Amino acid sequence: MSEQPLSDSRSDGLAPDEQRRTVRRRYAQIASDSSSCCGGSASTSDEELTQQLGYSADEDAAVAEGANLGLGCGNPNAIASLQPGETVLDLGSGAGFDCFLAAREVGGAGQVIGVDMTPEMVDKARDNVTKNDVNNVAFRLGEIEHLPVADGAVDVIISNCVVNLSPDKQQVFHEAFRALRTGGRLAISDVVLTAELPDDVHADPESVASCVAGASPIPEVEHMLSEAGFEAIRVEPDEESEAFISEWDADRDVSEYVVSATIEAVKPT
């Protein structure tokens, strides 16, 4: 892997504080009106979108209504290989859909912690704990660049189309490494950049908040994970994600620039 520093592909984008405010406002609105983060099309039903993201009908039906807001770009639980008794941390947990699915896998002896920086979303997720009648899931308010968990506290970190929203992705991966136990693993779904974005997209708040302008190229993601200390790094694009990404923007086909990917890595023993 190259030792040369990678250029900042978003150097002309929003300032970090402005990016955080933009994202927080967007997701507060989503929590309030249950709209999708990434647009979508009237021709695609909620059930079809859930299937396109990689969830089974059984998974969708297993979680009470109100937790699945259609916010992701994949199914991180499908690659996490969760085991009974494990502690799972979800970065940008939203209304809790992936957390409640993870809770089924780790069982009563396990624990799932969701972290989200939007108070309205955390409130919604906590309401959903009661709706789903679970006692091994907790939600905490916090930024994924500064996780409210102790060092070495979790076995697995999952996330669904959230890391791209951060203005400091390197810090996110450093924090993930800190929070994982030795031998712990990272298993996330996110978007990666496949072609240079038009100049007007970089500084467009709507594109930043809708999981487009913040995407990084695969080599940059691999470099950041390596810099954080991870090993066994794998970034696998999902070309079939074009089916739903192409509907994220009414004005342009953003699948020409980004694709969903699974991102896996391990904290070495």
C-alpha cells in the first residue's frame, strides 16, 4: 500500500461544522416525518427497497414498524457474522433497525449499543426499544468521531451508510479501532466514490446529507483503515446497488459517481 498521502477529494466541499449542522438538520427532519434520507422513487415500494438493500422479508417483519426508515445502502448484519453473547456497536444507528436485527443474533447474553448525533433520532430509537420489547439494546447520543464507549468495549462495529457523512472519516476509523476489543471486527455498508464528482456537488449541502458528496474512493478508504491500525481490510463494491442509488437524486443519476460497498476489517491480536 502506498505511503504517499492521499489528496482530499472534498477539499472544496462544506466546512466541517457546516457539514455536521447540515447532516443533523436533515436527520432530525427524517426522524420527525419518517422520510427517506436519500430520496427514492414513487415507483419503488418500501418492501422493494428493503429487499434491494439486502434484507430478507423475515428480517423486515421481525422489527416493529417505525425502526426501518430506509436510510441505508446495504445490510451490515449480513456480513458481520454476529455470535451469541457479543457486544455490537452501531455507528449512526438512526431509528434502530440494524440494532434490533443485531440484538436477535447476539441474544440475551449479548448487547447492542447504537450511537447517533441527532437527538430526535435517538429519542425515536429509544421509543422503538419499547415497541420491540428488547432489553439488550441501548441508544446513546454522540458523534461517531468521539464515541461514547470505553476502550476495547465491543466485539463488532456495524454501520449503514453513515461514515460517508462524517467530515473526518480518519478520526471515525481511529475511534472504531479504539472501541474494539483485540480481534474485534468492523463490518459496515457505505458508499464509495467511483468517478470524480461534478464541482457543484462537492459544496451542495443536499448532496452531502444524502450520502453522495462525502463518499471516498476505495483506495482512500483502505488507506484510512490501515492508518487506524486495521488489518484484513476488504472493500467490495456492489454493482447491483445502482438499482436504488440511481433514484437518490431527481436531477442527476448519482450511480455514475458512487456505489454501495461492504467494508470489513479486523483489529489485530
